[in-house]
Amino acid sequence: MRYKRMPIEIESPEQMGYDSIRHNLSESSYTDTVFRDIGDMGDALKDLVLCYGSHAGHEGLRDLLIQGSPVLKREDALLTIGAAGGLFIIATSLLEPGDELVVVRPNYATNLETPRAIGAHLRYIDLRFEEGFALDLQAVEKAMTARTKYISVTYPHNPTGVCLGPADMQALGAVAKAHGVYLLVDETYRDMTFGEPLPLAPEYGDHVISISSLSKTYGLPGLRMGWVTCRDQRLMETFLAAKEQIHICGSPLDEEVAFRYVRHKAAHYQRITQDIRTKYAIVKSWMEQQEDLEWIAPQGGCVCFPRMRRPERIDIDGFYRLLLERYGTYTGPGHWFEMPRHYMRIGFGWPDAGQLEAGLKSITESIKASTRP
């Protein structure tokens, strides 16, 4: 494994220190949940035995995660340490040095860096602003080779917020099946789709793997609670073996807290989605007034990926420096996603409405101040 630190982690707000940022627009998740807001724990935590837990994960939680699916069952879900842990398990289980995967870009960095660390070759499907960040299905088909092990996509997409439609998912599943490979769908933001969400990805076939977590939509990144879902039981056994070799099982404490949260997920979800709609309206109204920025409006999630219209006229390094040093505002620069720095990811789920408005205003002012005459 050839490990390399990722810019998105090196420059993350938790590494910089939250106290150095007043308006944090760099986060890709909803507002962090305070423990007291999870609900009444009663004596559950007092009496919890801190033993080795089920290696596959809390059975009640796994039941809740696949609840409502006409085809998924408990055995199709494996709890992991966050979505990042699940992605690591998937990549190290499916890839060997010299293997290939077809992956959309821009993307969450772990979807790219872990395969690279293994020594796999990435065939990129670059999403282009001029095409509305839409996935080119013909390009996916053309990228397939005899060495391809899986196709990797996200829905809703991070960092753009663009969504796949039912026909897209059917077509992707068909391409993967025709070539005898897996389709990996990172659907961490699925519950944040602005319209009707697609079925859980593994419902499209037993060759489809999904990854998700409680970090993004529900603001619980500190629990480190993710899960892999797949109907291929032989593959799930391999994933379980990988998990056991990495850390045996999850934390019974984290899993119990997550279980009790997810039991009341509907109530949390209603509150969160209402807040996201309010904040998205703030961003949309702000973008409509911008002369120096343009975007593809997101269809889900809590992030967007605008770009500067005339980057050649702007001191981009000066812009980011001024934005943080004068205004205390932090965004995710394009290089976090292997994109030019005149793109930026703006997260509108984490800050409160007042911080969001102040941060957006700071972006406007910093661009003006960094524009060359």
C-alpha cells in the first residue's frame, strides 16, 4: 500500500482548528449533533457491556438500515467505521496492483486515493460543468477493459449535488453486469435527495454494492458509523473477513447510540430536511445575485460546487487567503477534488443560517477585492 495524505484531510477544518474559522462553509455534512439531542438513553448506556460485539454489527441497527426494502435482509448489511472504513474494505477486497476501476471525478478523495495506494489504475469519467456535471454513460462503457473490477459512482454526487436518475442507474447496472464487474454506489447523501430518492442501490442487482453512513445527512460523524450493503453473500463474507482483520468489530457504544438514533430517524429527518431547504434557499438566492460566480444547482445533498466566471482576472491564492484571514470564512477549494482552484465546494448544511449568510457575503467581498484591474 502506498499511502499518501489527501489535501482534503491535511487542510480540513478539524486539522486547522475550528476556533480559527468563524464561518465554516467547507463541511460536507449537516450540523454536528449534540449527544443530548439523540434522545433519552435511559439506563441503556449504564448497563451496556463493552465487550467484543457482533462482527457484522448490531443486529437491530442492521435491520433498521434495510427496513422498507422489498429484497434486502439483515445479512446484506455490514457495519463499518464510517463510510471511509467501508470504502477501504471494498477497495482492498476487490483490487490488486494493476487492476482497474472506472470512477467519476471530481469525487470524495477516499474513492480515488485508496485504489491508488493499492496500485490500481483509475480510468476517470470526468464530470464537466458545461454538461451540467451529468454522467456520460457512453464514456463509462468505453472505459471498460478486461482488467476492470468495478465502476464507482456517487448519488447524490459530492461535491456537485447532481443526482442520477432511474434510467442512469439501470444503465450503469446493465453495463456492470454485461462486463461481469461490480457497481459501487456511494449513496451517503441518498436521504438528502431533494426529490423522490431512488431505491437502495443493491435493489438493482446482486452485483451492486452501496456505501453509506450517518455522518453527512444526520450530523453524526463522531460516531464513525457507516455500512456496506450488497446481496452477494460470498462477497459480503469477504468484506466481513476484511473487517475482522482490520478491527474485528465496531464499538458497541457507537453502535448502540446509532441504533437508538435510527429508531427515531423519521423525526430527526423531518427537522433536518426542513432546515436544509431553508439554507438551500439562502444559497440559491445568493447565487442569483452573483456576477462573478456560476453554478449547476444541486439536486440533493448539502453541498454545491460553483466556479468563478473569469478566473484569469482573479488572484485566486489571494482570494482564499483574504477569505480566511480577513473574514474567517472557509470553503473547500477545487484542488481537494483534483479540480482547478477557481471551483469551490460550499457546504450549506453545517453552519447556521446567520453564519451561512455571513460566509456567502464574505465570498462575494473577497472575490471583488481579489479581482485584478
